[in-house]
Amino acid sequence: MRQIKTIIHGQATSDGAGVQLRRYIGTSEIRNLDPFLMLDVFSTDQPQDYIGGFPPHPHRGFETVTYLIDGKMRHQDNAGNQGVIVPGGVQWMTAGRGIIHSEMPEQTNGLLKGFQLWINLPASHKMTPPKYQDFAPEAVPIEHSKTGGQIRVIAGKTQAGTEGPVKNTLVYPTFFDIQLTSKESFQHSLAADDQTFVFVLEGQISIGERTLKSGELAILTQGDKVSLQNTFEQISRLILVSGQPIREPIVQRGPFVMNTQAEIEQAFTDYQEDKF
């Protein structure tokens, strides 16, 4: 049974054109959690904290996952793709060999809340053509428990067989948005060598003998099962994310993640020469 290995409180920072957020993976405290390179959580109802958005910027060598809880975000890229991510919607973008895209708030007031997760690509797939897996909220299945809880299944499969729409046969990710009623528990089997973390959005949960509170991220120990229990008097909400490590060198410089310094330098050259 997996236990809590480390609790991360994150670091306040800003990105894009001044968007205020909290970074949990991708800091001096935890540089990466192979295959996960970065996790940002944004949650503010102050327009000045998010209105600048993320103007056009490049990526190469990994995938970005944007999942919204509240608010709207418009994305578009240099290939002409565009769309709006809404609450409960997910965009799973494979940057591959290179893409230039932007993510801008589709609102001037109200709450903007969600996640951006970066997932590494193995060397064999870093230079693949860019692609998207875009899913509206109604395309993300919801599994309801007998005691009133629910799981929004973005990637992976639950014990009951509910399968998320995102397909990835490189790290076989699990990405669940879980709501548990008071005293409700949740169990799930995972590959024993998966890297796994849990982030609590609301309430608090226990994993073994330790408690995880709202705004905290727990990196779990190795094991083939995870068991969570809501120790809050109301609904607790969390995300459970897991994936197979790639176990390759990670060389990252800004928006490019490759295996060698020479590949990073080539990425900058290609970007400057408009080859993305």
C-alpha cells in the first residue's frame, strides 16, 4: 500500500504575462518527478492576477496538460488550431518537435482555477509532429459511488472499468479528479513502479497515518495500491496523477525539454530560424 513520502506546499510565482500561480513540481524543492516535469496550480478571482495570460511561446520535447476547474481559457497556435477550454474540459497537447501557442483567459472577471501539468516524452518521440487531444466536459466520463462521491476520469481506468478519453501509451498516465463525501474512502491499483502524486483542492484526506490538507501535494511511495479517506466533515476534492517513469536524461531550458545540451541548443536555433 502506498504511503505519503513527501508533502509539498509549493512556491508562489508568476508565469506568462504575470499570471499568479503556485508551482509544486519544477522548483528547487523538487525539480521533476519523472515523467512529470512541472505542475502549476492557478486559483484567483482577481483579474489582475490572470488577465495577461500566456502570450505566444514555444515548446519542444514534452506534453502539456491543461485542466480547468473554473473559468475559460482560449488557446491557439502557429498551425491555426484554436479553441476554448471550459470548466471540466481538458487539453492534452503533444508539443513534439515544436509548436508556438498561446493560452489567454476568455474572461475579464470571475474565478480562474485549474492546473497545468508537463509530462516528458521519451527520446524516441520528442520530435514527433505536434498534436492535440481536446475534450469538452461532457466527453470526460464520471463514475459515481454508492455513497455519493464521484470520479471524473481524464486518463486511465478505474477499478470499475470507467476509462478516460486521453490516450497515451508512453507513460500510461492516470489522471482522476475525485470527490469524496464525508468519511468516504477510495482505493485504486497502480503499476508498482509508477510515480504518483495527490493534490487536495478542497477539504482534507488521509493516506495511511498521515493527513493531506487543501493546497498540499503528496508524493507517494512505491506500491501497487493507493487508499484515500476523506477525513473532512464535508466533501473533499483531489486529483490523483500517476505515470510510468521514462528513466532518461532530462535537460531542460525554459520551454524546451530534451536529452542533451546539444539538442537544447538546436531547439533554440530552430525556433530562431522559424522552423517550428
